[in-house]
Amino acid sequence: MSSSLNLSLTSELRNYVDSRTGDSSLYATPSEYLRDLIRHDMESQETVTHVLNGLDDIKHGRFSEQSILDIATED
């Protein structure tokens, strides 16, 4: 299910979005461009959360003697 979001941009930001969209661009519409930016931001935040959780594990002595390759090849 999709929903609408109204967004106000400065002229500078709108011009930039317009320059990233259109026939000769990767994104056909501003909406497509903004959705992709949000998806990338969500992925980045997920990575940061994983790193912070890993640091917390190390801080509290929660770690494995196995290598990443050992863990990845476990069945």
C-alpha cells in the first residue's frame, strides 16, 4: 500500500532533484529518486546498527573464537 507525502523544498534542492531525474537520468521521476534515497538511507542505518551492536558485544565480552569464514560455512 502506498501513501502520499507532500514535501516542500528550497529552489536549490528542487533544482538538484530535477537535475537527477528525467529522460537522460537514472530516475524517471522525482518520486523514484526520493524513494531510492530513502532505501539507501535505511540500508545505511541498518549497517550502523549492526556495527554498534557488534561493538557492544565486544565491550561486554560477547564474541566467538570462530572466524567469519567458519561462521559463514556452518550448516
